[in-house]
Amino acid sequence: MKALIVDDESRVRKAIRLLVHWEEHGITDIQEADNGLKAIELIQQHRPNLVLLDMLMPLTNGLELMEWIHNHYPDTKFIVISGHDDFEFVRNTILYSGTDYILKPVDETAINAAVGKAISAWKAEDEERRAMHQQHVQVNEYRPVYSEKLLTSLIDEPFSQTQAARRLQDERIIPDTVSDIRLAVLQVDPSDEALYNRFGNHQDLLMFALLNICNEFMQKDRIGVAFRHFSSQRNIVIMVWDQLATFPTRLKEINSGIHRTLSRYMHFGISPTGLYPEDMPKLFNHGLSCLRSRDLTVLNQFLHEEVSGVRGGDHGLQFSAYEDRWKLAIMSGQPNLIAEAVEEWLAAMRKNGAITPELLERYDRDIERFLLRIIHEAASPLAETLLQEYKEESAASAKPSPDKHLFSYAEWQQYWETTIGWLAAALQSRKHEGQDLIHDITQFIEQNYQNEVSLYDIANRFHVSREYISRKFKQRHQINIPECINRIRISKAKILLQNPGLKMAAISEMVGFKNEKYFSLVFKKQEGISPTEFRKLHEKDS
């Protein structure tokens, strides 16, 4: 516990320090002030449980200090220690709820008895305060549940509106004269860790605090009520049935109150006027739509009454136009290409204009569908394993919330770069774990040599750049891909040429040459003789 000694004479303060048995009274923190003004400053800083004060002091005297303590810190106990046996002083000590009035010189027994009495009174009152607070918390925690369910049912259960409205009138929550109403939907930022930490990450306590602030402004004039939308985790609904035209002004006052208490401003989606209770669902959805379509790049605008026209539909920004660049970056596994692909997409978002929660969700959903398609195409037959790993990685990663109050391009850039970087690394690791890319390409060529197979086709099929394939293939086989294809074709042609019943044009086409003359040219270059000469030699050997 804490105590403050206030006296303009240092010898008196020293005497009090020596005479009081502080530890016996449970007092461990003792401050001193030599005038009333300094005492006020220390009381505000340290909140002492007990103040021992003189009456006649400079700047602010004892009478003024007692009145100030009584008005600002009524829980604080104080004892007057004075050298004047003045009835007026004693009367004011009683008036301002002082515990005792002791005359100087201070007697050890008297002052310890007074301190003990004051501390006992403080503890008893504190216990009572705690009990009342606990009771108040319990009442406020459980009683609103019933009314919140009824108010929420007006939005979520239109068929039971009449019955719910009658109960709300019986409970005196909604006046029976209500006809026209407006709604506002308050949305809490789900990613505001600092705010949640203030309430021990207990969301119900946070919502309870916000409701108290909202209802303080609504109930003082009985113009409306605030309630938590029971089926939502983060939305508070504010319904007003009086002073509808000035509803936005009232919401600004509420937001100022929230900022004073929590150092935060909240966003509100505001509905037009509607009928009670039948228009409740429509008005609620309008408020949500206003929040979902608000421009996240606009700062210091917290009231949203109109549904934005920003949709990003057929004529808006489409991620599909950037998929090829992203695919190449992922398959290359190169961080610089990944960063460039994401930066190009973000630059397009900036150029496109407004960014809304609705658009952000659509963009992220399109990107996720694209990544899942890459997994299925590139990782087969191990797609299911990689898909499970991707889901686990996504669940563990810190994905930005589209509903975050402060939008950050850098935050989304880091998230997308991290996500596709992880996928690129996972795909590359599978190549090194036995899925030999060049082996797979060689097999593909051997199985499709008779068709028109180009480097572009191979790169597109295996999702790797043509330069990468060409370089790696030559490192493995010491020849380039077109030369490899021709070698396979000529080796197959040599077998077919041994059949005298097959015409040269047919053999040429069967092994993939569309032109018999070109087939003969390639054959002679590789074997040193023409296909006809090869056939004659074979016939002689036979």
C-alpha cells in the first residue's frame, strides 16, 4: 500500500516517518510533499491509499487539498495533522470524510491508531468495491445475452420479427412508438493485436467495452441502442429511432469516445432510413456493404454511408492477366523473378485506383485458385502431398486481413512473395528429390518424337523457362533438344527401313518428318549415307 505525507516543515515529515509503524499497517511506499500543489501532483502520479496532511501550507492549503481529494479520489483516506485546535478545521475534515484529526506534537500511539483505523476502513471499502464490481460485471455479462439474441433475431430471423419485437418492448429495450430507424455496423479490426492484448486477448471483454461506450452515447437521450450481432464475432450494431438526421454526428461522438478510451478509431457502415422491424435485415446488409466497399487507401474517413461502385468486374483489374508471369517466376525458383512478378501485380493494383476489402478478398481468392492449379499441374503425381503441405503452410502464415483498418501494400507484397516463394522452393525440392526434370523431358521426347515437339511446348508443359531447359538438357546429353529429337527419329527410321514393304514417304511421316526430302537430308547427315543406300545395304546383308 502507498502513503503520502504532506507538510511544509521537513522536521514534521521526518517525525511522522519515524513514528508510524508502516510495515505493520502494510504500507511499503511512502512519498512526501512540502505543499498542497506538489501533493496533488504526487496523488495523480502514485494514487496513494492514505494521505497525512497539514492544514496551513503554501500554494494549496489543507482545506483545498481535502476538497480536491474528496472530489477526485474519494477512495483515498486522509488524516489531518495540525497544530491548530480549530473547530472549522475539524468540521471540514468531517465534511470531506477525513478519518481523523490529530494535533501536534504528534503522539506515536495516537497516530498509529489513526493510521490503523484509516487502513482498516480502506480495506473494508475496497472489499465492498470489489464485490460490487464483480456483481456489476456478472450482471452486465449475462443480462445482455438475452436482449442481444432478440435484437439479432430481428436481422437473422425475419419470420420471428413480430414476436421478438414484442418481447423487446415488454423488456423496455425498444419503445413501443418506434417506426423509422437507421442502423450502423461497427467493425473491429481482427488483426489489431495491440488492442486485443489490452484485454488479455479476450474478445468478449473488448466487445463489452465497446458496447458500454456506444450505449453511453445512445442511452443518455434514449435515442437508440447498441448491441453485439450475436452471430458475428466482430460486429456491433447501433440502432437509432430518434434524431435520425443527426445520426452520423452521434457516431462521430461515439468514435471520439472510443478513441479517448482505447486510442483507436473504428469504422462504421451506415444505413439509410427504414421501417422497424421489417427493414432490419436490409439495413444491416447495407451497413456491411458500405464497410466491404470502403476505399482502404483513404485515411481518416471512418463513416461510410454509400456502397462504393468499385467492383473490379469484367472491366476492372483481373489477376488472370498476370498468371503467366507468376507461373514462370514460381517454376524458375528465382527470388528476383518472384519479387518482380509480385511487384508488377501491386503496381497494377495501385494504378487501378481504390482498394476495398471486397476487392482484396477477390484478388487473394483468384491467386489462391491459381496456386492450387499450379500444384496440381506441376506436382503430379505427388500433388495431394504438396497440397496438404500448402494448406498447413497457409494456416501457419500471417495472412493480412482484408478488413484491416490500415491498408499496407508492403504487407500484402511480403505475404504474396512469401507464399509463392514457399511454393517455388517446394516444387524445386521435389525435382531434387528424384523427380529429375531432364529425365522426365527426355522420356517425354522419346514418347512423342513422331509429333511436332518444340522447345516452347516442352517449357510450357514442364513450367520451366526455355533457357533453363536448353542449358540443363545440353549439360546432361551433350546435345541440344532438336538434335536429340532427330537422333531418336533416325534410329526409329533405321528399323522401319528394314521393312521393304514400307515406302520412303510413309517412313518419313511415321518418325515425325513431314517432308521426305528433309528426312533424307537429316538421315545422311547423321548416318553418312542416304535412307535408300541404307536400305540397299541392309538388303545385301540379308
